[in-house]
Amino acid sequence: MKPITMSRIARRPLPARVALTVLSLALSNAIVFAQQEKNSKSTASPKPSTSQTPTASPKPSPTPETKIDARTEAELLQAEDRFVIAIENRDAKELEELLHPQFADSIEGRTSALAKRGFIMKASGGNLPVYRIEKERKLTRYGNAFTVEGLARDMSRDGWEERAEEWAHVRRLWEKQGTRWIAGSQIITPGDEREAEKEKHDPEEKEKEPK
């Protein structure tokens, strides 16, 4: 029987060491791979959400003042003349055609207004003052509404014959229905009311006036 040498004993554990080395490398690779996969998930960009926040509706802008063409302006001024002449002539039929069913005639600062029927009755009886715009006339349009305003001789309800040299602010609202012009309202601001309104908005101007 041959004695067992140390070299043979030393060579036997070699396969075990190799196996341990391979196992260690496999574990290391597995750990590295797992760490890389974890990192890749954490750094991946998130998927865009399918739901989108609705955008806010734009705020409506105020309707700008619309310029009036020459033809429309001429028609509107003709309607103004018809209105004034019908009152001067006490023409109830003409006023019936010119006035809107909901027509209202009012004086600024007063709580009551004169409706269409009462307006025509007063005009027919010659008890209605006439306001013909003579100064600072201005025509404006907003959509289908037209406004004619300016200064007329002050013929307010109380003693209007004695106040003919004073000026009142007049504003009349019109609209066009087909080929007809219809008056919707008339608002009168007497001279004294105009002065009070000026003082309210321009107190400095009042102070500058000589006492």
C-alpha cells in the first residue's frame, strides 16, 4: 500500500474552492443586477397621466362701441326729426308708429316715468315739451341699440316755458325693426340736475369759479 502524499491531499479541495468561487461570483452578479434594475425603475420617467386639467374659459370682453356708418346715421337723424315734429304737431298717429310698446319718458332723479299711452295723450293735448338736440350731439351704437344724446333747450315739466334759455341733457334710445326706427325711451336731465351732477364729479372745478 502506497502512502498518501501531501500533494495529493492538497489537490483534493481544489474543486470545492472553485465551486465556492463560482458561487460567490454568481451571487455578486445577482446583487449587481438587482441593484441596477432597482435604479432603473427609480430613475424612469413617469408615464403621462391620461387625465388633463381642463383649461379655464376665457372671460368675456365688454362689447366695444360700434361706429355708425353714414347711411345709418342719416336714417337715425331722420327718425329724430320725425319724433320731434310729431310732438310739435300733436300727431298721435305718428307717435303711435314711432314709439315702442314699452316706451318710457322720464326726468333724471324722479321715480316715475311716463308710459307710451300717457306720452301720446299729453302730446295730443299740447302739454308735452319738445326737446330738440341742438348742441354736443353724439350718436353711439351697441349691438342693435342706438343712442342719440346731447343738449336741448331745457323744457322740463315744471315751468318749462320760462326756462327756455337753459339747457338740458337729452338721451333717446332707438332700435331698428326691419325698415322702421322705434324709440324705446327718452331721458331728460334738466339744467339744475346737470349742474349738481357736475359738482359731484368735479368738485375742484366748482371751487375755481369766482365767488
